[in-house]
Amino acid sequence: MASDKVQFVARPGGKLTGSLRVPGDKSISHRSLMLGSLAEGTTEVSGFLEGEDSLATLNAFRQMGVSIDGPHDGRLVIQGVGMHGLKAPQAALDLGNSGTAMRLMAGLMAGQGMEVTVIGDESLSRRPMKRVTDPLAKMGASIDTTETGTPPLQIHAADALNGIDYDMPVASAQVKSCLLLAGLYAQGKTCVTEPAPTRDHTERMLQGFGYAVQRDGSRVCVEGGGKLSACNIDVPADISSAAFFLVGASIAPNSDLTLQHVGMNPTRDGVINILRLMGADITVMNEREVGGEPVADLRVRSAALKGIRIPEDQVPLAIDEFPVLFVAAACAEGETVLTGAEELRVKESDRIQVMADGLHTLGVDARPTADGIVIQGGAIGGGRVDSHGDHRIAMAFTMAALRAQGDIVIDDCANVNTSFPRFVELAAGVGSRVEVSNG
Ligand code: SPQ
């Protein structure tokens, strides 16, 4: 079956019950490979996400001579080659659909002193890369993009990188992480100031590998020339994948679902804060810390949601959860207003427009704005929507069916495998009436 022909059919109704552990965190899985490969010694990873995005990163490091055993049931054993042990790849590194892999690898590769070409799929080839190549050029890196600033990236062997002090114009963990990874290879200090808090997995993991990171308010710095010491990493379940079920169980009557071992990093928990403001019934249980990351079990029961004005300070903390939060808004009483979220337009798809189009098809009043959307809660009909190959759009519309009046047919769903392998099986296992059709 051609990948764009993978179609989900989600039948209306159902409730979500029981207990579920969603796959490992995508952001942490990518970073475990990057730091594990550059470390001295053997890094063992458990809970690794066996999704296409993190597997693309795994293959890239194998192409550069790193010996990686696995994944076997989420377990990886990485034989680190040290900071300067990567070998020049014989072919371009293909990072598929993954913006994280491409932007973080740009920083990591900039200081390696080798020629590398980095490519991606159709969606990734449309995404902006100047946000990383411009500050990397200030550090002395030499990276070509297309004229419009999109991939492929041609990374040239630079003489030496210099640390910079960079004020990020957008709140982006990918830009911050890219520059910190380049900073490991730079002379002097590299500092990044963020306009709002963004996910801090890179900083936490660097410290776990014994690399000093200084944080002073919104400014984070590393000093170049250090080394990483191997450590073991337990990857928590991805809160961005759990989010589909937090919304699904909130909107489907008589639901009572527990999500196990969910990563609760405070730079990622915006979805819980926003859903609670909307009236969701979410209980956080068994809070614990695993390998430097907070983790908990989440019990979610159906609740009558109400529309809200989403606080802008929550936007970077829930950036990937908006497609499914728009479904929550469509099921809420009253109006939900999102502002300050223009970044959603440059993700795997334009997530504001694509969600608005799909919600219209289902009869929902959803008005896109330049930097957000206004959604009027009400009835959800059935219909055929296009995910535009965006995993999070496909999974969001699957959840909408729990409250729909007819079947929701979702086109172009193959990329769900980038972040959530076995999504249909796991969703159906807790009560979603979704199945894969032949299109
Ligand atoms: O990797 P990719 O394709 O960029 O994935 C997305 C996602 O929805 O899975 C974004 F489309 O997540 C990003 C996230 O939006 C993952 C990420 C990270 O791991 O550092 C950071 C965020 O991106 P950004 O641009 O806000 O820094």
C-alpha cells in the first residue's frame, strides 16, 4: 500500500477505559542516541521509542560508525565513540520526517570537521532551517540550505567554532538544543537565552552524562571542550502521545483511563494545565523521578469541558498537543481562543489550517487566525478529513470520533508511525473504534 494511502476509519462513540503505557518520549529518545554516541563508554537505554523519527537518528549514527545494539523491546546498547570518534558517512543522512533530528544534528555535525549532507522527506524538506543555520554561521559553521532556507543541508568542514551569546527570536527547544550541541565543540562559552521556557531535555541529559550546564533564569550556557561519560537512560512514556488519550477520555462519556509512567517534565505539561483549566478531571499519581526526568501515572475521567482563552505562557509547554486540544475545544461548551501560536504553522503541516479544514468538514465552527484559532464548541459530525501526512493531526481526528455522530475517515495516516507505532492497536485496546482501512 502506498504510504499516502494509509487511512484510518474511526467509528463514532465508545469510551476509553483500563490502563495503557504509550510509547517512549520522542524528544528524549533522539537525545539519548546523540549523547550516547558521543560519550565515552557504553550507554544502555530502556523505553526507547521505536518510531520512524528516532529510528532515523539511530541509522544516522550507525552510518557514522557507531555500534548500536537494538532496539529490542525498547532497549538499546550504544557503544560511545567519544566526542571526536564519528566517521564521515558514505552517503547522505536521511532523517525522514524528523525536524528534531535535522535541527539537532545540524548543531552536532557543525563542529565535526567533515562534509555531510542531510536530507528529509517531503514535509521536512519544506520546514525552515535558517533558524539554526543563521546562528550556527555566527559560530563559524558553514552550512548550505536551499535558497528558501529549507533542507537539504550541506554541512561543510569548518575550521573551528566559537561560542556565542544568542537571544532566540522564537521559543524553540530545537534551536536551543542545536546551539548547545554545537557549543560542546566551540571555543569558549555558548549561551542561549529563550523568550519563554521550552523543553529542557538536552540540558538535563547533558548533566546526566556529566557535562556541566549553567542556567541563570532564561539563559543557559555550556563551555566547549568537555567530554560526556556514558550513563543509563530510562525513557518515560511520551506526554505528547499520552495527550491523545487525556483528551479522548475527557470527551468520551463514562471513560476512566490510567496512563502509566508518563514524562511530567514541567516544560512539557502544558496539556494538563490547559485541560484542567477547561474542567478536565485528571489525577496525577505515583509521582517519581527516573533518570533526571519526573514521571507519574495519570488517571483521567470524562468531564464536561468548557471553552477558555488559552494562556499564552502555556503555548510552548503544549506546542505539540494543540491538534488534539482543538478537538477538546470542539467538544467544550462555549468558545476557545488560542493566540501566540504561529509556530504551529511550520510543523509537519500547517497545524492551524489543517485542523481548521478538518473541523469544518466535521461541521465545527473553527476560525483560523494568523497566530491561533477560535473554536466554538458544539456537535461533531462525520466526514472525510485529510491529515496531510501529519501524525498528530491523524491521531487527533481519531479521538474526535469518540464524540462524533458519524464515521470519521482520515487520509494519509502512515506517518503516525513516526511518533506512535501501534497507535491503532493500543487505541482500540482501550475502547476507540478505530481501524486501518485500505483507502
Ligand atoms: O521533530 P519534529 O518533526 O519537529 O516534531 C515535533 C512533533 O510534533 O512531534 C514538531 F512538529 O516536535 C518538536 C516540538 O514541536 C520536538 C522538539 C524537540 O524534541 O526538541 C521541540 C519542538 O519543536 P520546536 O521547534 O518548538 O523547538
